[in-house]
Amino acid sequence: MNDSLEVFDRIGLGDRRTHVSVVPGGSTALVAEIKPNEFLGVWRRARELVDETGRWPLITWAQGWEDFASGGYVFNRDQFIYTDRNNGLSGDTSVDGLIARAGKLEMSTVLEGLERGHTWFREHIGEAVEDAHTKVRARWGASPPEADLRRAATDAVHPVLGLQRYLLEWELAQEPAPTAVASGMTAAKQLEWTMSYMDPMPPYEPAALILLPTAKPWEVYAYLEGLWECPSDRLIAAAHRWHDQYGAECMVILPGYATELQVNCRPAEIWQAWELAREHFLIAYDTFILHGIEVRDYARALMRSPHWLLNSKP
């Protein structure tokens, strides 16, 4: 593993403030200050050097440069502990501990538990059905019977996912979609709008490139919390799964708000994309609720977008 700050010369950051920060557990991270508008180019140049450096690049921000220099704020472990407690978990929240915990998780079991745990949605099926019926008619000029929508939601483990899957099946059977509608967005415009929320978002200032002491992109989430109130062992395991399936690589963590990933192999067909959209919905629900994104529209966008932006909010 490369421990020299001279690596930043090769990334084009030789004239910036740099620092070697101590990471809890005894390892170190190399940090360089960057300008927010250059974050993608900087990350890609650092990504090209991973085989040489043995360090995964991550873009993030902090309240001040001293937070990067000291490492105490950026690599603070308290939030990992609080998140575990708030989710009824207890266990080793050190870097090595989280990675070990993630390795023991069976993600299909985790996802099934999350799917069954959202009781709020079952209490509001009527509102979800009415809203879906209105939106589908606005986009297509027609819609399934409201009774069928209610049945799809009621019979599913997770009402929203059951409703969205039924609507996706219905829409696929109606295609091609109308190119003009009396009200609402066309399907093409809806896809374009949904994809706009997957575009990488630059960090605020001060921003930094951190070269972490791991070459595995999923282990990034053991060093910095990727999603607020999402247990990090769960996110590490999910990111590992997504890396194996889609070549997903963490680029950015915007603390308390989002994580951004580059995707090297997009879903090849709609039902593969649907399963991935389901996983994102269960793990990072704020991705959908913050922007009003429908799960079926998100699935379509996953087949086109080279990036994912998963949201969380405090």
C-alpha cells in the first residue's frame, strides 16, 4: 500500500493542501483538498491508480480543513454506534468489526426482513392506490381498475412494491407508451426526469479526495457512514453484492445525505432492473420519497444510467 503523499502529484493535486490522517484501528488515509467542480475528474484519475496505490478513492466534505487534517471528525465512530442502537443492533463497530459483520449477512434475508417491517405503508394503502390510479391515467390516458390496484397492494408483502410491480407489468403490456398525453409527463419525459436524479452531485466546500486503506470499494462504508440511520454492515454487504453483479463502485459520500456510485454493468433487462430497484427502495427509501420517484420508473432508469445516487436524510 502506497503511504506517500507524492501520489497526489500524479492525480494533479500536487499544489493542494494534503495530509496523512490516522484512521481508527491504526491505519492511515491520504487526504488532499479539491475543488467541488473537479470531483469527477479527480476521482477517475485516482481510480486508475488503485492497483498501484492499494487505496480506494473517496470524495467527501467536512466543516473545515482541520476536520480532514485531524481525522477525528471525518473518521469518528460515534455515528456507527448510534445507528446500531437506533436499529436495535449491538456489535463491533470498528472498521474490521463492521466488515466481519457484513461478511456474515445473508442479504436476501436482510431484504425480506426490511420488506416485512414497513407497517406504515399497509395502514395507508388507500392513499397509495388513489395516487397511483390518478398518475397512471395522467400518463397513459387509461389505467387498470382501482380494485385491481388495491388487490395488488393488499396481497403483497410490501404494499408499495406490490402496487409498483403490478403497474410495471400493466405498462409493459400497453407499450408503446403514448407520445402525447392530456396531462402529466409522457413516459419518455418521465424517464429523462428520473435519470436526472441519478447524476453525480458535487460536494460542498471544503471538499477532499481521501485515499482509504482498502482497495475494495464496498469497504468504504466501514470507514465513513454512507447512509444516515442505515446500519453500515448492511450497506457494506449490499455494496459488495452490487459490485459483484453490476461493478458498482463508491465514488462519493455526502455525510448525512447521500452516497454516489459508478456502475460498470447496468441491468440488462427490466426484471433484473426491478429487483435492483427493490433493493435500493428497501435500503435507501429516501432516494424515492425525497424526489417523488416511482419504483417502476427508477427500474427503467437503472437500465440507462451509469451512476446511482442513494439518498438518506436526518
